[in-house]
Amino acid sequence: MKQSNFLSPAIAGISRALINYRALTLLFILCAGSLFAAPPAITVNSVSPTNICFSASSTTITVKFTTSNYTAGTYTYTVQLSGSNGTFTSPTTIGTLSSSALNQLFTINNVTIPGSTVASTSYKIRVQQSGTTSTNSVAFSIYPLPTAVSGNATTICTGASTTIGASAVSGNTYSWVSAPSGFSSTLANPTTSPTTTTTYTITIDSSTGCLASKPVIVTVNPTVAPAAYTGSPGTICSGTSYAIGGAPVGGNTYSWTSTPSGFSSALSTVTVNPTTTTTYTLTETAGTCNNSNSVVVSVNPAPAANAGSSSGICNNGASASIGATSVADDTYSWVSSPSGFTSTASSGTVSPTITTTYTLTETITTTGCTKSNQNVVTVNPLPAANVGSITAVCTGSSINLGATATVGNTYAWVSTPSGFTSTVSNPSVGPTAVTTYSLTETVTSTGCTSANSVTISINALPNANAGSNTSITTGSSTSIGATAVNGDTYSWLSNPSGYTSMVSNPSVDPVSTTTYTLTETITATGCTKSNQVIITVNPLPLPVELVNFTSVLQDPETVRLDWVTASESNNDYFIIERSVNSGAFIEAGRVNGNGTTAEEHDYTYFDEHIDLLAANVLYYRLRQVDLNGKVSDPGEGVREVTLNQVAKPGTTKLWYNALETNIYINLVRTSAMNASILITDMNGKMIASQNILTNIGITQVSLNTTGQTKGIYMVRINDNTGSYSTKVVIR
């Protein structure tokens, strides 16, 4: 039965709508797949091999890579090699592949590295397709070939040997073969002795596995080579020698070299003394043929024989260390010079009293090698520390301790009781109590010291009792000093001088006031002391009563002296005394007195020629002489006269004193000189002559004319200043 479907139109509309929605959805999915698909990608999977050795010809490698996200089509892929520094700035194309296969692993077996490509370990390989480059690159190395050094072709004589190749390079291995066959070696530079001309080929395998080969031809001359006899290898101790070589062959020449270098010789036999193990090579030449052989001289080290450093000690029992720590299994032997010391220890302590040389011989037991060294121990003398020989000093006196300084030494003094120090060698001390002085002397250059001491006692001084000052009158005497002390000595001197005595209490009778000085000495100790006593001498009263006494400069050449007496007793005459310095008076003239009188008398005296005295001031005093010859002390004090002029050098003055019957001559000279004085009568007959030595200044000469006939005489004076003549009247 056909069913009614009143809803069909609605359902039909819905169905159509659903169909349209599905169509749109499918269209969107198809468009989205086209708009949002992933880009193509290339990944390099491997390179085989990743390293090769340098070659002049090309080398083929295999590169594998994978692609993804490629759509249908045919694509060309390029394999690129970077520069030697690993950058693709200017890459080299080394292989290509065209394929329509999509998104799979590709293999290119004919990737070719060009010949002579520079060796480097920094290369990289990548794959590129149009604008797409592989996301990675693979490292690739081209290793350099090792240098095959086979040496230079050479010619040797029969029986000779030669070295081929060169020094080994670390990391390389070596392989030699020969043609004709029979020789092989793994050394870099073996020695060979072919009997026929032979080609030797070396193959070198470097650490990278790269190989290089090179041949060298050694031509053999049928002439027999010389022996080049080096002798037997040997072992010596360092510092000893060893003979190598043999007897020379006439006409042959010899040349020695060494390794290490440094030795050469042209002798067939030589003596060597290497310090390290050394190979000596001898080349012997006979005509055009030569031969070389080597011999090794092994050197065992010598022991150190460390005797220690030389040193200096002081000669006071000091010690010094010699030697050093011992070496296991070594033996030691010490001797000394001067002899007397031996030891088998490696080190020790010595105390020589004189400078000594210690010699150590050390032996290495296992090799028998020995060595000797010396240690000089210098024994430095001690300083003298001389404190001197004086052990006592007089009270109040000082002494010098010690002795003259030694250059380079230092000195240090101290005292007990304390209070004195000094750094000089012989200081002056004046102790007031018993004192011990201690000296330490040091030799600066060696540091050696010595110490000594001396105790100084104090000896008392004598009293030196000169007595008490006293006064006496002219002509009297008095005792000075005191009772002598047993064992002491006495010595008296006076001022004015002229008196001496060696008694303790002498009697003296000075004519003028005198100071007596006593020096008393204690013989046992040598201590001395001096004291003075003054004896004042008072003059006796003048036997004349002097009223006055005056002086005046009469003229430039004359002083006038006047005095008046009120009375006189036994007065014979007056002495007029003159001085140019108020100290030393000399007689200038005399005037007769009037005996005994109670009347007043005037006296005048003219002192002439004063211009010759070279003085600005003159001093005068009077003495009176009794009829019995007794001379009184000066009275009425001293009179002073100031002069207007001074005698000039070169002046000569002469005058006659009738009272004294003397001719006086004053010579004023600037230097001492010889002068002659001659007195003749007017007929030229010589009456008197005298030779004198003048002083500097005024020299006064007096010639006594007693007994000469009154009359006129000629006086002649000759000296370096010239000749002087004058007349004089004797009356």
C-alpha cells in the first residue's frame, strides 16, 4: 500500500542543505592542505669515508641524504664541499643526483674530491637543491701526506757503512725494503753496509694513516773501505777520561765528531772526557774511500762530594760544620792539612786552632766513581784587647789605658764602679777611687772578640810642704820646707832662677823677693806634688836721705835725671839703672856722692844716646853704694820717661863714659851678623880689636880704656851694613 508522506518537502530541503555543507567542508579541507603544506627539507645522513689522504688525483666518496615534504616532480640535488676553513662562501660542487623519487634516502656513490685539494681538517660537506639547503653538514678532513726522507744518494767503498733516511718524526712509523732484497728496518735512519749497489725504499705511515714512499740509491765502490776502528765502548765516571780509536794507517786521514756535539779531532786515537754519555763517530778516509763507525762512551755521574762552604772561625775554641747529608750506599773519607783529622762520616764538626784544609772523597759504591772537594776553615786570630800595664795612678792624675788602635778594630770600655765608657783604644782616665776598667776589642772583618780588664789603684800624693811665706831684709837668710819624709826626694827651684836644692828644708838668703818651688816625689810610687813659698826681701834703709828724684827728656838723644839729698852717710856714689821694659834694669851711669854730710846736695845725670835704644819708654831707678862697697836696694821707686823717637835699623852710635873709662857702642840691626871693631891711635897703630855677633835689634858693646893714654883715637866698625868710622876722646 503506498504510504502518504506529508512531510516530504521539508525533509527534502534539509537533505539538500546537508549535502551542500559536506561539499563545502571537503572543499575547505582541500584548499587548506594546499595553503598550509610543510616546505621541502634535506638532511645529510652520512659521508663515507669522512677523511682521506691528500692525493694529486681525484678521490671518490659516498654521500647519503634524506628528503622530505617534496611533492611530485623531478629534482636535481647538488653535493657541495666547503672551503678549507669550513665556510661555504665559495663551495665546490663535488657531485649531483637527479630523481623524481619523493621523500626517501638517497645515495650518491660517485662524489669526487678533486686532485690536489688543499689538505685541511676543517672541511664540511652539504647537499643543496635549488633554494633548499640541507639542514646540516658533515665534517670532512683531507690529511697531508707525510714527508718521505730517504736521504741522499751516496757512494761507499766495499766494507763501509752509511746512514740512510733522516731523524724520526713523532707519530710516524717507518718501513724499509731493499732491491736487491735482504734488508729491512723500522728505523727512521738505519745504518746499512751493502756489498753491491742497492736501492733502499722507505715507506712512512703517519698517525693519520697516510703513506709516503721514497727510494735512495747507495752505490758500492769495489775498493775496500778503511776500517775506521773506534775501539770498544766503555763506561767511565764523570771527570775521568777514556781512550778511543786505534793505530793510524799511513796515508789515511781521520775525523772525529760527537753526539752531543762539541768534540772533534783529526787523530786516529784520542782521549775523551765526556760529562754525559756520548757517541763518538770516526770517519777514516783512504784515497777516495772513507768509512765511519761509532762508539759509545757511557758516563756514570760522579758523586757531589759536598764538603760544605769554606768558613772562618775565631781562635777561641769555636767550631765549624763541614760536609753535608749522606747519600745512601755512598762512602766518605776525610783527611786534613795539616794532618791530624780523619773521618768516614759525610759531615761533621771541627775545631781547628790554625787554618786547616779538609778534603772529602766520596765514592758511589755501585759504580766506583769518586770525587774530592775541599773546605778551608780559616782560623782568625783574636785581638789583643791590650788594657795597658799601668795598675796605679797618683791622686788627681790621669793615665792612658790600652794601646794604639789597630786599623779595622773596634773598642768598648766599661768600668766598675760604673760611670765610664769609651770607644777609643787608649782612653785617658782619672779615677778618684780604685776602679776596674774592662775592654772588649772586636776585629770588624771577622767578628772575633777578646776581653781584658785592669784594676787601677790610687796612690796618695806627698805633702810637698814648702813652708809659709815670710819676709826678710836684704842680707838675711831663712829656712824653707819641712822635715824630710823617709823614701821621698826633694827638688827646689827659684824665680828668679839661680837656686836649686835637693834637701827638704834648705836655708836661703835671696837678695830680692823670690818664689821657691818645691817638688816632692814618693820614690816607691813616683807620685809628685809641688808647692811654692814666697820669701819677700825688704831693702835696708838707704844711707842717704833722698828728698826727691825726677826725670825729663832733655832732647831726642838725652834724658836728664835730678835728685836731692838732705843728708848722706858714708855715701861713695850713686848708680843710675835704666830699663826699656820696667823689668830688667842695667847700669846706665854713676854719680859720685858726698861721703857723710848733713847738708842738702843736688845731683844731675844726663843719659845720652837714648835714641839708639829702640824704645818708646825708658824706666830709671837709683842705687846707692857705701864706701865699704855695700849696694843698697833701689830707692824712691822707678821714674818713667816717654821718648819722641826710636832708633832706626842700621844706626851706629858711640860715646865715651869718662867715669867708667868705657867706650860704649850701640849697633841697631835687623838681622844677626858678624861685625869687627878696631881702635887705633891717630898714627894708625892698633890699640884694640874685637869681633862680635850682633843681635836682632840693639847690640851694645863696651870697651874698657883703663890704662890708655889720654888722647884722640879712631874707632872703625865693619859689618854687612857697611863701614862706620868716628873719633873718640879718652880723658
